[in-house]
Amino acid sequence: MSTSSAGRPEGGQLDVSAALAEVAEVTERHAERADESAQFPVEALAALRRTGLLGLLVPTAHGGLGGTVRDLVAAAQTLGRSDMSVGMIFAMHCQQTEAVIRYGSERLRKELLPGIAAGEIYLASVTTEAGKGGHLLSAEAQLAAAGADLAIDRFAPIVTGGLHADGFLITMRSPHAETTNEVSLVYAHRDALDISGSGDWQPMGMRASHSVALRLTGGVPAHHVVGEHGEFHRIAAEIFGPLAHLGWSAAWLGTAAGALSRVLRLLRSPDGRARFDLTSELLLTRLARARQRLDTVHALLQQTLRTVESGQDLSAAARQLQLNSLKITASEQCFAAVDDLIAAVGLRHGYLKDSPTRLERALRDLRSAALNYSNDRLLLADGRLALRDQGVSFA
């Protein structure tokens, strides 16, 4: 059960500051070990369960906190300051939760949402597939009808936190699909599956995300389909894409902002004042450039959030371009800002792992951002979208 006393001021943002502070403190305490050993942040997940934050988006009628996408963005940014892996894990769980809230059947919502709200169910996403990478709108493995149930046999090369998840949202071809684009989304609880891990997880960064390969086999009731069979593209356009780009960008921004804050505290400390020339034009210029990059990402994040909150059709070219621009810009500029900071403070505090600035880890983690649903893929899509928007309108 939640130990936080969350509330929402009249017309304001949900106050989960105490819960976030508790999770951040736990995350900070264990982040170095989780990174060093490439282990999933089990202590941070336990804190997310305990504080009720896993149920941030779950409506209060189902026991959740009744938060909004704006609350998700703020929380992911806060958690990203402590550990980008934790921020990303949390944002992706919330993305999955929102899909169930908005597209799950009434029966599935009643079965699943109270458990999420109580911290009993952490959701993982199974969308990657050998040969197609993370492309959302196609699938090779096919659901099979087995009486009143659906049979699952699915291999995914990357499942963030999969070995620790209590449930999974899985994309597969619909039972009677004739093309790879007829994709369904189905929920499976851990107890309904045989789960086997494949391979080790030794990445450059994002080491605590523990995104190993999994094979999932088992069966689920027919009402565990989220949305209509073959209509996952609607969920992708309305929830998966927008919440991924908002949540990821918030976590990346939090990581880069945390890095800048630690550098500034170092520079203003007595030891920093003795070590660094705070009147150096080169130092000041690099600090200014890093801050400019983060202000740019923050502005685009807030504008894109307002677009999503507006309820307008997100499939319009200008809005798709804005969503994609957020992801591309945040992934590039947050990484570049940390790179600026490494150049600003030099080898001892920029490059070595034992520096209190933690710039080395932030740079490794943020290098993954451009690869996480590849910027190259998004730029190709944006080129096609740009051709459709001859008037160059803006969201």
C-alpha cells in the first residue's frame, strides 16, 4: 500500500513529492552498484511499489493516484536526476498502464488496475522482435486461438526489466492476420507464462535497465486483448508513441539537469573555487551552452506536452513532427550538454568514474537515447511527413 500522502491542489499538479523523494533517495543509494554490476534496480522498484507510484496514472476509482501525463513527465524527470535507468523504467511502466486504462476492456481493467495501484504489478513492454527491431507497427509471431484462450509464443531480443516484471503487454500478429501489419496488443500475467532469459546484459550505459532477451510462452483469456484485434496502430499513435517520447525525454532531461546541477555545486564549493577559475571565458561559455541545450529541450518538452494534453488528433503531420522532434532533440541535446560539461571540468571531474559529478555515467547512459527507437528511423518518417505539410504549419 502507498505510504505517500499524495494530493492535488485546486487545478494544480498532483503532489507526489514525498513519494518521489523516497524513491530518489533509495535510487541514489544503490545506483552505483546497479551500474557496476548491470543489475536491475530492485530496491528502487520496491520503493516505487511501496509509495504507490506504480499506480500514478491509475484512476482513483481503482485505488490509484489519478495522475495525468503531466504528472508522469514531472516524475520521470525527477527520477532521471538520480538514475536514468529508473526514470526510463518508470516511464515505460506508466506507458503500459495508460494503454490498459484507455483501451482495456472493463473486465481487464477491474482485474488489473487495482493490482497496479497497490504496487503489486510492474508492467514490462514486449514490442521488439528479431528482424524488425523496435518497429511498433509490424509483428512476425502470431497469436493462436486455443478454444476460448489465446496461445502466446514470443521471442523478444530486448525487454526492459522483463525478468522482474509481474505482467507484460505483448505485440503479436492477430490470430487471423494475413499481413504483418495486423498487430494486436495482449496482456499476460507472469503466472500465465513460461519465461526463459537468453543471453547476458553488458551494455555501455543504461546498465540497470537489465534489458535482456526473453522467450514467453503460455496462454491468456481472450479478454486480455487490449483494444481490438489488429488495431494496435491506434494505441501506438495515441499512447505508445506520445508517452514514450514524453516520458523518455523527461528522463533524459532529468539526467542531464542532474549532471549540470552537480557540476555547478562542485564549482561553487570551496574546493571547486580553489581548483577552477570561475572567471574563465571558456568555462563560462561551456556552462552557458550546456544550460542553453537543456532550456531548449525543456521548452520543447512543455510545448509537446501541451499538444498531447489538448486532445487534438495526434496523427496530423505537424503534431507527429513535433512529437518526433522532441525525441530527436532531447536525445541529441541532453547528450551534448553532458559532453560540454565533461569538456568544461576536465579529466578528473569529467571523465573519471569516481567523480561526484557522475558525468561519466550520465554520458554513457545518454548515448543510448539516440538508439532507443532510432533517430534515423524517426528522421526518415519526418521526411515523409514534411512532404505532406507544404504550408509548414506548427502544432
